[in-house]
Amino acid sequence: MGGTDAKDILGLPKTPLSLSLTQEKKSRPQKESHRKPDGISREVYALTGGVAPLMPSIDVTQLKRRPPADEKVAWQWLPFTSSARKDALQLYHWVRVVNNVPPTGDYSFAKYNKSVVILKYTDEEYENHLTDPVWTKEETDQLFEFCQNFDLRFVVIADRFPVSRTVEELKDRYYSVNRALLRARAQSPADVANHPLMKEPYDITRDRERKRALSMVLSQSRHQEKKDAEILAEAKRITEMRLAARRAEEPVVSANENAGLDKADGVVPGSSVSPSSNSQLPATAVAPSTLTMADYASTLASLRMLHVYLRTYGLEQMVQAASSAVGLRTIKRVEQTLQDLGVNLKPKVPTKTVCDEHLELRKEILTLLNLQKQLQYKESEGSSHREGSFAAMPDTPKDRVFASDPFSFGAERPIKKEQKRKGPGRQADTPSPAHKRPRKMKASDL
Amino acid sequence: MESDMEVMSETDASPPQKLRMFGMGRTIDDREDESGRRRIKDVEVYLPIVCGSVAFFLGKRATEYRTHKWTVYVRGATNEDLGVVIKRVIFHLHPSFKNPTRVVDSPPFALSECGWGEFKIDITVFLHTDVCEKKLELSHVLKLNPENEYGSVPKSIKIPVVAESYNEIVFPDPFESFLTRVYNHPAVHISNLPDGFNLPPTGVADTYHQLRNGDTKDHPLSQWFLTFSEADELFTLTAARQKVQADIAKLKRQLIMVDGQPEGL
């Protein structure tokens, strides 16, 4: 706190309560409202954020307390026994002796020797309640012995078990035996109903499922994770759009959206199709597999559902739908192109015709940019193959293998707008403004 | 699709009318909403409006807190009466005004005040119940000081600072009753109206808007209103589209060439 620093500089006495406050020359920022507690240095206190904890975790006054001066402390090498041991082994250790009185009581660590209570059954009980087609009595006996020895550590038990059984099977057998025993030994069923074993019985199939799911999630590759996240975001967006439309009390047809989603891959979690006979969307099955057509259609539908909207708002929504499938960079390029052409980004006189024209212009600019990218890509590829470079092209899924025939291009290469291209050991040209554009090959790359 | 039907429109002002079926195959939406009203699909009714403000500097009469007298309004783009569609407009002024929520229940939907500051005014537009039950939100930034490239022009008390923006309220698939009521009205524009749409020519529409003469053609501020023409913008847009289309064609040719080239080798 600034106050104590100032006092220190001026040589004034500090507050009487404080013990030795360690002073550092560098002052640290601290809240004026909180006084630093005594007993710990200012910097240590600042580590906690400079704020006192809600509940005092350590009794601060104990930290620098010195032992009372009248005690005489000595350390002696004395024998001891532990109640945790079954034999009467006597060991020796150093003991802190105060005023010639050795401490009493059990060995201080004996209380940590906890063990699990394993039920023991008689042969009679086994005959009556515990027989099982898959398990013999010997195996069950051995299982219980292991449980006793290894403190219910099923992984270890499974490892040592003479007959190879999975962990889940062992657990299942152990817990069902216990349940049967409890039920058998109880005076009335109500007594044991609250026992944890009865309330939540071990379910072997669920356990197997759970472990399988866990291992699947763990072993998911980065790629898969990204795809899953993308799909979930997409589904969320679509359900939100649908919710907005549904709020206007009309069902929305999601046929087009589903078509787009299916092509985009994978399961769409949680989205339900609600076909409506009064569909207002054009039922074009020929819609291209990108999501943009679905976006337009659904935006139009949701606009209609509103029953009233401002033309500017409508245009904004359609522009958003058009830009939904492209990245921010492309959007900026579209806007730049519009400005270069002298067109207002938001029309000053938004009549119906003007808005329609504006939207069409934006779409055409997107097509233009797309074509430009395609052309660049093809040109760079063309040059790379003319020079006969077989630089390995890693696993972009849309690439074809050029190993055999370097000069056959083939017509159907669907170029996505944001396709990345990586090449080990390839030297980049002047860094292009869109880093996602494929790099041009130089002759020096050979 | 029934061929002959009797339509009961539920508005207070219009008696039941019989509509001839449209020959174009337009369907009247058979779904009935809560009050049994029907919508006409693929017809769009839109209302061109201008939302703006006119501000006069008070000159000698200005005090510290009242330097300008301004009026904020929602008017028809061609100064027609909006009362046929709009029921009420609420202007939400800056909280420093007393009773900042100003309600205007009849056309012309305008509000005048004196003040010193520029701020964003939120405008809520309520439509007649037979039009739509939803409200519409707009906003307008009040401008008091003239902007000028050459520096601020000395404020004249005779020439106000005008800020206006054009917009259109769109009603997709309008209610049948609404459509019949307004289709004659000069403030309202309809697109995609089917050819077979036949209504008694005089109809209710005329009398309705004679009852309320809330247009702004003779409004004291009308001389300052701007006119909005789509011609310029359309011109720029069409020119731009042509250029872009030409570029696209050029690129497509280039792409074909690039594709063709390696195969030729």
C-alpha cells in the first residue's frame, strides 16, 4: 500500500499492530481499500490477487508465531509401535519431547491405514443365493480373496486373475454377489433399500458403453474434432433460424437445408424436419450442394414469417445469407469491389428494384472473386506441372493424385473458396494478401 | 382451391365483399389465423416512407439549452397520408427530455421539440390491427449542425439542417382485408398484384382516406423535404453489374484456356 511506503520514506513510525512488514523497493499495485494482512509479505499477498480470501484459509496470526519461551524442547530417539501393524514390531524414531514428557498416543499415521470391508459368505449362503452359470464357486472365492488383498483394485485383480476376465465382468460379479448377500441377510427389504449398492446397481452394459465412448472421444483426431465443431455450429445456426421463423407462428420447411447439411457431411444432431403442406419454398431438388441456396430460401421464408419488415432489414438479411458461406476476407473484398464500382454499400434509395439489383450485384461479385481464385489456382498448378514437379501434396480431400499423369487435369475439380494448400519445403512467393490463396511455384522450387 | 368463394373480411370499416377468383392460379392461403383472416400469397404490399428530421437554429432567440427547434417525423415518400397503414408512432427521445416517450396517434406522424444536442431517436411504428400486429423499429440520428467539407457553414436561422433516410415497409403475403382496403391508396404500392384482381372501383378505400387527411403535402416543412429517386442508384447498379458480368465472361474464357492448354501438350 502506498501509505506504508510513504511512511517508510519519511521515516515515520508504522501502525503498531504490524509485525515486521517486509519492504521491497519496487512498489506493487494494490487496492487502496484492502489492507494487506500481517504475517505475510506484500508480494505473496499480491499473488492471490491482492484481495483477502472470503474464508480465511490460514490463520495468519499463527504464521509467525514463535514457540513460548518457557518450554524446553528436546529431541529423543525412542521406540514406538503402530496399531496399524498386526505383529508387535517395535521401531525407533525421533520424537519431540517437551519438558521431559514424551508424547502419548498411537503412532500418528496409524489412522490412515484404512481398508475395505469385504463381506464373507458361507458355503450355505453360496448354495442358496449366489450361484451363477458363468462363475464357479472357486472362481468367486478367489475373486473375493483378491478383492480383500488388493483393496478392490479391479485393474490389479483382473491382471492377476487366473482365468482371464475383463474388469467389467469382475466388477459385475462382485457387486451382484454383494447385492444378493445384502438382500439375503437383511431382515426386511426396506432395511437395505437405502444401501448405495441397492440404490445404484452396477450395470455392466452401461459401463462398457461409457468406456467405449470415452476412448472414442480420446482417440478422435484433431480433424474429426474440427469437423464435429463445424457441424454443431451449423446445426445450431439453423435451429436458431428456425426458431426465429417458428416464433412467427408458421412452420418452416427445412427440406433444402437438410439437403445442404447432408452433403456437408455427417449427422445433424437435434434438428427435426417439420414438413409443411403449405410450403412456400421452391421445392428444387436441383439446389446446389452448397449451403447458400438453402440460406437464401430460409432467409426469404423467415422474412415472410415476420409479416412486416423494413426493406433495408430484408436486404441486410439476404446479404448476410449470401455471405454466410464465405470468410471475412472475401466479404471485405466484395465491399471493396462495390466501392470501386461507385456503388453504395447500403443503398441510399432502397426500393424493391434497387435492393434486388444490389443483391444480384453482390452475388455476381462473389462469383467473380471465386472465378479469380480458380484461375489463379489453375495457373499455379499449371505452372507447377509444366515444370514437372511432383512435390507431395498432402491430404486435402479434393486433390487428386498426380503420380501417374502429371498433365491431365480433369474437369471436375470442385474448388472451394477457402481451400488451403500446404507444401513441405515449398518457398512462398511474395506473401499474398489472402494467405489462404495457393502459393505460386517458382522455378527455384524444383 | 375452390373456384368460387365468399370472403368475409373482418375489418371494422368494410362490409363483406365477394371476390372473384383469380385466373392466374394465385391461391388464397387457406390457413386461417386466429381471427380467420386469409392472406394472399406472392403479393407484396410496400409503403415507401421517409424518416427524418428538420432542425432550425434559433439564432438570437437561442438559450443555452434550447439552441435549435427541430422536428422529427415519419412521412410518406411522396408525402401521402400514412394513416391508412400506420396507427401510431412512438418517438423515444433522449432521457434528458421530460416524458421522453412521445406518442403520436394520428398523421402526420411528427414531433417537434427544442434542444441543443444530437442523439439517436428510436422510433416504434405501430400498424393498424388489420394490417399486422407486430411493431416495427427504426431509428434516426438527429442532426443539428450542418456538415460541410469546407468547414462548418455559419448557421442561418432561415435554412434548416435536414437529415432524411428512405425506407420501405414491406408486407409480404398481406391479409386480404388489408389489401382490399388499401389497394387504391396513393401511399401504398403493390407488386405482383394478380391481373384478375377485381374490386369495386370506388370501394371503401376512397372514403377511408377521405376521412383522414393526414398527408404531408401541405405541411409547413414540406418545402425542405428531399426527394428520393431510385434512378441514379439504379443506373450505377446496372452499370456495375454489366461490368462485373463482362469480367466474369472474360475470366471464364481464360479458365477454359488454362484448362485446355496442358492437354494440348
